[in-house]
Amino acid sequence: MDSSLTRKIEKARNYAQQSDRIQFIKFRAAFRGDNGDHTVTFEAGDWSCSCNYFTTRATCSHTMAMQITLEGMMSARPVAPPPHIPVETAVEAPVLAP
Ligand SMILES: [Zn+2]
């Protein structure tokens, strides 16, 4: 492994310890709830979930769980990604494993 890649890996590990550097702008995640699968989305500071409870209450255990999990990493409003990163890359968050 070349030294440049080794430094990048070290830097990545260091970044991974500093979640305040990361602000999710938009994402869609599959959420495996106790009673079924749901889709949770976040965009421009707004959460949404495909479950029935969210439809009537504008919140649910799935969006709350995501907020707890990603605490401090959610942007309240759209943040422009750095110009060298394509928007599709900058906004995608990993989908939760089923
Ligand atoms: Zn829900």
C-alpha cells in the first residue's frame, strides 16, 4: 500500500471520530420496524416516514430513532456541498441494512 493511501486511511479514521464535520443534507433510508418496513427521508430540514403514524402526527418512532442516531449531523437547512463533490455523492447516506 502506498504512503499516500495510508495517510488517507489515517485521516479517514480521524474524521470518523469527528461526526460534527458531517452534515446530512438529504437522504432516504429503509427502516426495518417491529411491524414492517418503512422509508424514512430527510430533506431541507424536514423528516418524513412512510408509516401511518407519521401521516397523522408528523413524527414517529422511526424518524425519532434516526434523529437520535444522527444527532448533531443533520442540517436544519440545505447546505451547499463543496464544489468538487458531485451533489449525488454528497447527499447520499448509507441505507440501513435490512
Ligand atoms: Zn415512521
